[in-house]
Amino acid sequence: MTTLTTVIYLHGFASSPASIKGVFFTDLFTRLGMQVLAPDMNEPSFATLTLTRSIDRVLDMMAEVPQDERLVLMGSSMGALTVAMAADRSARLVDGLILMAPAFELHGVWERNVEPEIMAQWCRDGFSDVEHSAYQEPVPLKYGFWEDLLTHDTSPRRLPGPLLVFHGRNDEVVPHELTERLAALNPDAEVHFVDDGHDLLASRSFMAECVEAFLGRHGLLPSVGGPITSDS
């Protein structure tokens, strides 16, 4: 009898499930015989996006996965931070956690990448336009995103369950030193630093191999039939 594994995959900030990595990993998990849930975290409106809303949505999805099914969470950048914080808060067992360039210390990351003048104008106007890769145009984001973010502790922490992490040594958005801190707090984690930037697009094949091996080691591949390779 096959035990179902459900994967919840979260895209990054100003992205969508239709991103290159989102499609790539959804295809991989589907071919491995897993159920994939890849919500559009822009909904119901990108303008009202907050970390709280994102975490709550993941927690609600986790609660809907039957207890007799195995559950894996995977995310990219802010999506990785979100699934990590959801796993940390949920009483629901997480059987595997896979993080790509996790945006821990997100408030600090934001301040390093956004000029003070833009932050000040965002506060004055109540919204700011963000270049959104999915919509391919600037989209307004309310200042409430920042106000909500400051209510959260987004520092690296000890996380439950088996943990697999990827981070680019040349990440221009989220310093890889944050993942070094995460690794120190999770000595049993499998952590890979790769010669890549924040999007990790050049590392997709390597990550797919590591993900499949990670799932196999922790008994998360379908119990009937063998693993399917990531290349086709």
C-alpha cells in the first residue's frame, strides 16, 4: 500500500507558483508520485500581503493534510522563511523541510536592499510599487507589510524535522551567512552552499538530485515503486 506524501511549495516574494523553480519542482514532485500544493501567495491581493497572512495560510493548509499522510514543506526566499516559521509554530508533524535561500532576518534584508528614501516615501504614501516578476509590471504593496514584518522574530532558529537547505555563495539579496547561522543551530541539517545567486536557477539539477536523495533517506518517496530521477 502506498503512503501519500504531500508537498506544500511556496514561491518567493513578488513571484508566483508559475516561476521557473516553482514549475521545475512541482514537476519533479509530481513525477516522484507526490501530491503538490503550490498556492499563489499573492492572493487575494499582493497589495495586502503580510508575513502573518502567509504563515497563517500555510498553517491552515498543513491542518488540512490528514495525519496519516507524510508532509514536506518547501519554499524559496520569503517562501522558505514562511514555511520554516509555520513548521516551527505548528503542532502538525513535518516530515521534511526544504529551504532555498531562506530569507531569515527579513527586516534586515529589506533594509539592506531598499534605499532609506524609498522606505520613507513608502511610509508617507502608505504604499510603494514593487517590480513583480509574475505580473511583469510594478504592483503596489501597502506599508502594512513592513509594519507587520516588524512584529515577527525572523531570526534563524532550531527547526523541527529533517532539514535540507540550499544557499548561493553569491546571493546578492539574502546573505549566505544567515544560512551559516541556521546550520549552526541545526547540526543535523543537510546544508549546501553553491556557486550561484539568489535565484539558484543555475543549481536546479544539483538541487533536484539532493532533494530526491533527501526524500529517499527519510522514507518520503512513494512506498510502492522506486525513485524517479529528476532528468527527463
